[in-house]
Amino acid sequence: MLANGKQSAKKVPMASDKIPTVKHRSNQPVREAGPVTDSWPRIFYRKHNGWWCYEIDERINGSGRRTYRQTEAKARERAKWVKDFHARGVKSEDLDIETLAFLKEAKIKLQTLGYGLREALNGFIRMKQRERDKMTRVNINEAFKKLLEHGKKKGLRGPTLAGYRRIHGVLKKHFAQGFYPVGQLAYDPSIDDGKNKIHELLNKKILGTVHPNTLDNIRIGLSRFFKFCVQEKYIKASENPVIGLEPHRESSEIHTLTVEQTRKLLRTAENVDPDFAGIWALLLFAGLRPTETSRLATDAINFERKTIKIGKSSTKTKRPRYVTINETLEKWLQTYPIKYNNHSFRYRTEKVREAAGFTTSGKNGWIPDITRHTCATMILARNKGDYLLCARELGNSESVLRKHYEAFDRPSEKEVQEYFGILPEPEKGKPKDK
């Protein structure tokens, strides 16, 4: 009888009232202990490690194990799975002795770490599944966006980032405007039947349309991009599609300036742009790279110690170094002090080159790094082939120098003396009277 005088509805008995389910572990029994099922795998309700639960006896002929579940429904579900598993004929005999021994050893190691073999395998499978989902989910545009963000955080220079953008443009042009999944560019020789999309792109679509050196630069850029994709686990290391690509770069010879060409360049710099003559002296007598020269710090040149400090942010190898100021370079730098506002570096160097008779292409075309190669050969000839000293001065490894210059005909002793004997004309460095 309720407070309002009405009869309460009679509760209808349900099957779940007879065998209540247990949502959490309980130290009190909810039913009578004993067998729940008679057929294999048998289910028992009993106390285990201080808790009442359902035990599934999965043993056959003395081999197997017992598992435990908190509810009868979960126990029956487990029993059904075990029965179906054995019905499919999957037995331990299907595994070779080495695999069984490995699984036993792995199980022991995992137990010492507090994990079960099944738990570890399920976790590994889920992790690999997430990686595979990530591969198919991330497209080229998203991967390059991440790469550029990563490059900016690492402090990569503008030209390097611009190179990444050019490679992005190449892939966008040939793969659905960049919305193509990165994972589908991966190459697995065991299943892809030799069809490597990146190999086909370079060797069939781009080859012949650009210079071999440009093609090799694209290959290098793609290699950096896919290396980043491997790091981010967009693809597997074994599926990197750039692996196996042969370089197309033509073997280039070392070109150097003659003593007369060097003298003409410096005299032209004195006449055309005297404020920039010191920069040309750094390129020719110290062997600095153009980017290193244009980024010199205001306190980089130390005449007392006779050194030039090249910061790690300016060097190609990201390692700082000190370059020795020789007598010839010292006289040039004292006559034409370096001004550190070289915002128009490229324009001013091209202006002097063209005035000296060097064009951008053709027979008298300017060759990149020719000043550095000239300085390297002169230093090696002056120091009787001391590659270690030359490597320290130029910021390269000894092996790289040997690769480029060992077979090169060194200048004679007379040429070396004439080269380092090119001195500034005093009247050129003096300020003009107003």
C-alpha cells in the first residue's frame, strides 16, 4: 500500500532475479558455488584469490589453462570463443618448435614486467593498426605542412624551406593536388610487384624534361621528405619509395680560376664596387662559401688572433669553425674593411662578375663555388697536400677533399706565389676627396 492509498504494482519475477549479474568483483557469493555447465569447456562458480567469480576450464588432456570472468555472460562468451577456436582446427601443433620456444621465453619475460603474453600481443596489434590507419589518413599536403613546421623549429634556412616547397609542388602536380595519402606512396616489393610510384615519377614522367642535376636535386628533396615520413611513422622504413633510386647527376669536374682571372676580378671589384672588394677577398683567399660570407657577425674578424669565426648558423655542416687570416687576406681586409649590411649580396657579386667578363651562362659562364675551389687548390699546393689543414680551413671532411681534389692537377709553386701575391692597390682603398 502506497501513501496515496493506491495498491503498488506487483513485481513480475524475471530470469535475471534468479542469477544476478555481477558488475564488479565481489567477496560475497551471489549464487551457490559449483558447476554452471557440464560440457567442455566447463564453467564453475567459485572463489578465486579472495573473490567470487566464474572459472572457465579450457584444459584438454591436461594441457591448457583456466580463465576467470566476473559475470556468467562473459564466462559463456569466453567458453563459446574457445570452443569455436578449437573447432577451426587451430592447435599448438600448427606452430613450429622455434616459435613455441620463443613464445614461452617471451611469456616469461613479460611476466617479469607485469604483462601477459596475450595482453602484449593485443597491444602490439592495436599499435600497428593505429600506425596503418595513420598512413592512410595523412595526405601529402598535411605531411609537408608538418615538415615545414618541423624545419622552422629546427631553424632551417629560407633556401632549404623553399626547396621543400618545390618538392611539394612536384608531388602536388602528379598526385591529386597533394590530397593523395602518403601511405599509398609507400613501396613494398613483396606485394607491389615492382610498381614504385616515385621511381615511375622520376624515371618516366620527369626524366628528359629537366637537367640531370635538377632531377637529382628532386631525388634528394624526395629522400628528405620520405625520411621525415618514416620518422613520423607515416610509412615504414622498409617501404621508403626513394630507396634504390640511382643519382642522375653528371660527374662534374673541378673548375678553378687562373691567376690572371683572379687578379682581374679583384681589380674590377676595386674599381666597380670598392666597398665590396673585401668580400671578394674572403671568397678567394679564405675559401668561404657565399652564404657564410654574407652572414658574418660584426665581431667575426679578429686581427689580433688573425682568425675569422664562422657561426654554426651560417655553415653548411651546422658546426662553427675558425678560418686563419693569411697575410694577403689581412692586407685586403685592412684596405677594404667589411661592411655588414650586405643585403644585396647577390646583385653586387653579379655586378662585379659581369664587369670582369663573366656571364651567367655560355663559354665564359660563372661556375658556382669556383672561388672556393680555387682557394682550396691553392691552399693544398701551398701546404704540400696537407688535406687535414685544408679541411679545417674550409669546414669539410678530409675524405671529401680527397674525393674532389686528389686527382686534380695542383698549381705550380710559381702560380701559388703569384696568387697570394695579388695585393690591393693602396690608392683604390683610400676614401675619395669630396
